[in-house]
Amino acid sequence: MMTISLREKKKILNTEKKALRKDYKKIYTKMFIYISSFSLNYYTRTDLLLEIVGICLENQERNIPLDDVFNNDYKAFCDTMIADSLRMSKRQKALELILQFMAIIFLCSILFVLLSFTPLYNSLGSFGNNNPLHGWYYTITLKDLSYYLINPFIISLAILYSNRHTFKGEFNVFIIYFILYVVLFSISMFFLANLPLASISLPIYLIILITGMITAGLYCLFYGIQKKEYLLTQ
Amino acid sequence: MFDKTQLMRGSLEGCILKIIDKKLTYGYEIMEELKTVGFDDISEGSIYPILLRLEKQKNITSQLIDSPLGPKRKYYTISEEGKEYLQSFYECWKHIYSTVNILFYEEGSDSQ
């Protein structure tokens, strides 16, 4: 395999992606979505995408339609390319899910504080009455906290489910994602709204600090494991 | 009519390795050379998975070199393991070739 770093590979990938013309980019995007539906090792996936974008560019320069190159079946080509490729274990998938979950909470917390600086804050009344601007202390009920946590959790689950290889067409993925999101969110909201939960107080900066630290730790762990496994195959 | 595709596919890996053994080359050039020697039905779609597999097996190594057309292009070179693999492929091919010939030509006459 090539002896260049992941950062460098990503840089090349982005540059080459931008160089693709619309029709070539369209097929590349389809291939990217298809490959992403497999739980491939992150480093292996980058290598594969680099390989594919290179093929697309090479043919673009020669004005050869990609349908001719892939015999009108890009999925079959991708299947051959990813055969025997390094994949994530179930534990790594679980770790990825937790990482996504924590990252969403972390980003939502920051977003919430940023929103408090705008007039929009008044429309977020259901999340608490104390403006974080005054002492950076945000009162939140356990019930509100549950709303706050369950939403990103369901989104993460839906994203994970929509990435399953089972779905062949992109439109189907979208429909299933949307139905899953609406159904799960409605059910959870219905139950949470009817639960008598006690009120607790949590400073928003503490939520940001804790979720930020956990996200950073999980990020290092997740990519560390991925890199270690990838290097073992080199 | 006999379908030659399967027979050609089986030998494609060795042939690609032989082309890489001759010079530093890249995917499209390999395909062109294969077409020149008689692999008419070959598309790039069939070559790249084989190149990837050969690379995973450490039979070839790759490097990105600036192409005269613009972006970086992946060039392949054969490794020591690849040279051994190529040698064993060729020995195997010669054996199959002579075995088939024994069946079809006995004592110098066509037995068909």
C-alpha cells in the first residue's frame, strides 16, 4: 500500500473530488454512498475511495463514460473492490455509535449556548428558564434532559440503520430513515411526556466539558483501534 | 461456441503482473497493453480489483506520481514476492499448456 499519511490521502481525495465534472461526480457520489453502507475500516475505506476517485479522474481526462468502465454496474465493481477488505467488528460499530451520540450531545450543548445569545432563545423556553448568560447556570428538568438526550440517540440509531448494506437504492434509504425517525421519535415523546420525572439542575458548561472530554477520548480510541488494525494488515 | 472469458480471467492476474514486471506502469496503460496482446474484452473495471488484490498480497507496490494530464496517478512496480509469484504462475501455465497439448496432439498429429 502507499506509504503516505491518512491526512495526506484525505487531502488528495478532496482535491481530486473537486476536479471531477458533474456527471463523473454523480457516479462517484453513488459509489461513495454504496461503499459507506459497508462497515469498512476507516483507513481501508479512504484507500478505496482514493483508488476510485483516481479511476474516475483518469477516465474523465480521456472522456470515457464511467458506465463503460464499470459495465453499467458500479455496485458490482464496488463489491469486487471491497471483497476481503478490512471491516469493523461489532464492538467497533458500537463504539462508533457511542462516539456519534456523544458528539451530537456536545455539539447540541454548544449550539444551545450560542442560541442563548440570540433572540431565538425565547422560543426554547421548554428547556429551562435561566439564560446561560446570567451565571452560565442552566436549570433543566430530568424530563427535559431526557428529551434532549433521546433525540440525538434516535437520530444516531436511524443513521446507523440507514447505513446498512441491505438497502440498495438511495431513495429507499431516505424513506426508511424518515419513517424510522418519525415513528421512534413519536413513541419516545409520548412515553416521556407521560412520565412523572423529578427536576434536577445541571450547569451547561459542565455538560459541554464532560461530553467534550468523552467525545475526544472516544475519538482517539476509535481511530486508534482502526489505525492499529489497518497497520497490521500492511 | 466456447466462452473464452473464464479462461482469460484465470490468466489475467499473471499477465498483469508480467506487464508490471516489465516497467513502471498504471491502470489504463496496463489495460491498453492487454488489449494490444489480445485481451479484447477487458475493461478497466476488471483490472482495478486485480491490481488492488495484488497490492494487498504484496506482489506489487504503488506510488502516486504527478501525471502529465493533471492529477496524481497511481503507478505500480513489482515486488520481490511478486517476482516469485510471477515465476510460479508461469511454471504453472507452462504445465497446463503442455498437459492440454498432450491431450490434443499425440505423436505430432492432431487427434481431434
